[in-house]
Amino acid sequence: MNPNDALRSLRYMLGVNDAKLAAVIALGGGSVNKAQVSAFLKQDDEEGYEGCKDEVLAQFLNGLVIYKRGADPARPPQPVPRSVTNNLICKKLRTAFQLKDTEIIALVEKSGMKISKAEVGAIFRAEGHRNYRPCGDQFLRYLLKGLTA
């Protein structure tokens, strides 16, 4: 999923304004202002559109975990990955909202997609594991739709 689309969907799901979104990114170690966030959220054919880098999306996801669960002073800050995959977005959402596999299945099925527990487990495996499965855009959209509802 395109980083701008993911950021737009996550903002809609959380129901926060541009300033709050910038504050969540700051929690993850980023520094963007409200105008940049507004440019990230525009459609690619609108004037003033700016492409969101994977680094900014990763900082937002790290900040989202801190925003929803609080900072743990005993743990060092999470490193910012160079590329953000749909699997990473799903993992961060699961951590931020403290979701179990059964809850993820219920959210996705509520949105209209059938998925088994084994398929969900495969999405959360480490890349390189023999049962690893890349997360598709459709699954991520259904998960975000279920979280929004």
C-alpha cells in the first residue's frame, strides 16, 4: 500500500486532525509540521501533494504504539526501518491496539473478507520463515476498515 494512502487511512481510522498526526509522528522520533502532514494527506492529483516517505510512515507507526500504549522508559526507542511493508503496518497495528489473532479475524470478517487463523499467523511471521506470507493490500484495507468500524 502506498505510504500516503496508508497514512490517510490511519488518520481517518483514528479521527485525529493534522496537528495531532504531527504530534504522533513526533512521538516516533520524527519532525514534521502541520503543513507537511496536510500535503501528505492530499490526493496525488491535488495541488500541494507531497509524497510521504517510508521513514515518516515508520515514525508514525512507532509513535502510534506510544500514543495508544504509552512509552516504556525501560525500553530503547524502536529503530526506524528503511522500508515499510504491509506486514509491518499490520504488526504495528496489532501492537498498538493490543489485538489477538482471533480479534483480527473478527475485524476482517466483519468487513467482508474470510481468512483463517493460519493465514493471519503467516502474515505476522518473520520474513524468511518458511510459513511467512506477504500481506496484500486488500487484507490491510479490510483490517483498517474493521478497526474504523
